[in-house]
Amino acid sequence: MGYETSRRLASLGMHVIIAGNEEEEGLAAVRKIQQEATEGKVEFMYLDLASMKSVRRFVHRFESRGLPLHVLINNAGVMLVPERLTEDGFELHFGLNYLGHFLLTNLLLDLLKTSGSSISCSRVVTVTSATHYGGCLDLSDLQGRSCYCPHGAYSQSKLALVLFTYHLQRCLQARGDAVTANAVDPGMVDTALYENLCRPAKLAKRPVAKLLFRTPTEGASTAIYAAVSPELEGVGGLYLYNGRKTESSAISYDERLQTQLWMKSCALVGFQKA
């Protein structure tokens, strides 16, 4: 979860776990938030979403703490990186942005269920992007091996997150579980995600970002809304932009594609429950 989202949740009196693979950066964020937020509690736990082994270890460590889990915000990601593979052999965008969150959410789902109740559901908030509108999902080549394109790989991973969210909500609703799942689009936010742009694009971005991009504080607002707003109690299966329900891409509502991706994802990460 991002620093600004963590800070604002801690300021609401919540116990926040920042999970990430940059320990020094994570601990620095904890110290800074502790200086600003007096009501809540915040701590860092190591998690590398590009490693399925790390995801499983994190879940084991977290469960051993005996803590409840009322809100899970899936907010890690890389963007426009050159072709690289994770340690499990997945294309990096697909492996980190999507499969890591897929496995993490499923492994924590039982805890989310027991932490929720009929009057206060637990919530899964997954951060996606408007780039999903241009995303294509090739179930026969999810790793982009036939023709790799950084933008295509990033867009596909964000589309996969929306499809995942909708299928998850359908499963939760069918079983009557006290958990909801929503996808949020923070808009164009001026963060380090753009560091992989080519130099000319970086130079062109600077003046544009000051005028058109949202600040990290503004970008966190929709995730905060999805995580704590009373208006969304018991409400799932939404795509939220700027605090409002918005239509996602037409293909993201394809229930057959949602199911196919879910089953394929289970096989890829070795998750037995469907």
C-alpha cells in the first residue's frame, strides 16, 4: 500500500501494515507516519509480490500474529519496464502487478471472511488504471512471449486486476461472505511509476504533470473512499474513479473471460481453491 494511503488510514486510528519489498523505504515511511499520526498504529512487513514464495511467507507471518484483517489494499506495481521475468518465470508486469495480488488475496481470504460481519464487511480494494481500457488479454500468451510490448504488458496486467475483482465479488456474493471487492482507478498520479519512461518522455512529462497529474494525496483519495466509506458498506463489484462509480471496459464484464482467467491464475500460482 502506498505511503499516502497508509498515512491517511493511520490518521483514522487504524492499525496499518505496510507490506513491500523496499525495507529501508518502508521503515522510513513508518517513522514518518508515526510522527504525524497519533491515533493509529503503523508497521512494516517485508513482501515481494514478484515472488510467490515471498507471498506465502508473508501470509504465514501475518496469520501467526493473530491479527484481524478488515481491509486489504492491493496497490503494488511496476510500469513500462523492459522485458524481465520474476523468479517464478512470469513476465514482470503480469507476475507482480496481477499474480502476486491474486495469490495474496486468495491466501488471506479466510482471514478477511472471519474478520468481517453482516454489519461490517471486510473489504478488498484493488488499484488498477485507466490503461486497462486499452488492455487485451491473450489467455494463450499471458506472458507476452510471442511479442513483448511494455505498454501492452502493463495494460494487460491492469485489465486482469479488474477481471479478477469482478469474479472475486461474484464468488463472495454467491457464498454470502462478509467481504466485498472493488477496483479503484487513482487517475494519473505524479509518482515514481513513470521512472521507466524514455528520457525525452520524462522531460515532456514534467510540465504536464504539474498541470494535469494528481498529487499522491489526491491519488490516494479513491482508495481511502473504497476502504472506509460507510456508503460502500456491503457494496462490491464496482470500478471507482475519483470517488464515483464508473464503467470499466466492456471486456472486463465478460464473466466467461473472468472465470477463465481465474482458473488459469490458480494453476499458474499453485492455488488449489477456486
